[in-house]
Amino acid sequence: MKRVCAWCRKKMKGKEPESVDTDMPVTHGICPDCLREMLSHEAVTLREYLDRFPGPVFLVDAEGRIVTANKEGLKVLNKRAEDIEGRLGGDAFECKYAKLPGGCGNTIHCKTCTIRITVTDTLETGQSHTKIPAYPDLHHMSGENRIRFLISTEKVGKAVLLRIDEISMEKRELRDACHDLVF
């Protein structure tokens, strides 16, 4: 099994089989350099700490509330920290289903929310996830197009670091054309 740092994505040293298969499963951990960076004894705020990581990163607590986010995360949402801290993920991201009766986490749509499922799984099992496709309904950001995130998660204490590795748009015309195809 190949070992890769979940944060810097560098290959980590460890025992590998003599024949290295390119389709070999990958496990993630944290490399000594990233660990040293995380555990440095500088007095920094949690947000400053998260700013050290590339890409938009959010710290999510066990209730699904955003504890804080790094600058890139705030930029993606076009919000200030005080606008999202303490809010449920769907409310912070302005998921259209979070506005339904019951709110974020309590609608029929929440049961299939990839972001919620992935964060919850990481929290409950400690299992990290890397580049999981998620299609949140964020029409305020994407208009009529569908937005696609690739997300990664890592458990940290009783919370989860949620990173958005990639953001892309799926054009409405392409999506509609695909629905018209008969298989």
C-alpha cells in the first residue's frame, strides 16, 4: 500500500512491496514536515493555523457547525468569518435545502448530501476521505449551472477538517443533453 501525506500530498516513506503496482491502494497520513508545521509552538489563532493549508479549509464540529475557515474558504463563500462561525454547514454554504422546513440536516435531501455523509463518516470512524465528488445545490454561486466540489476530510480531535480540493461548474446545456440520451 502506498502512503501519501493527506496535506502536502508527498509520498511518505514506509514499507512497500517489491513490485509497485500503479493501481495500488493509497492510504493517507501526515508527513513529518506537515506534523512539525502543525505542532509548532507559535501562538496563532485557529484561523491563522488553517491559513497554512492550501485550498479552502473548514473546521466542522460534531454537530455539523462551522468552527472557522481559512482565508481561501471564506473567499469561496464570499463571506466573513463571523458570517459562518457557529452556523450549520448548509446554512454557511447557503444550500437551498437548508431553507426548507427543518433546516440543514433535517430535510429529505440531507440524507444524500455527500458533504454531510463524508464529514459524518470521518467524524464517526476516523477514516479520511480524499477527493470525493460532491454536488451541493448552491445556485446562488452557480446560477443555473451545477457546481461540483472534490472534497477531502481528516479527523482532528472531535472535529473534522473539510478541504475543497477542486471546484468546477457543469453547464446546464450539457447536463440537459445528457438527460435526453437514451441508454
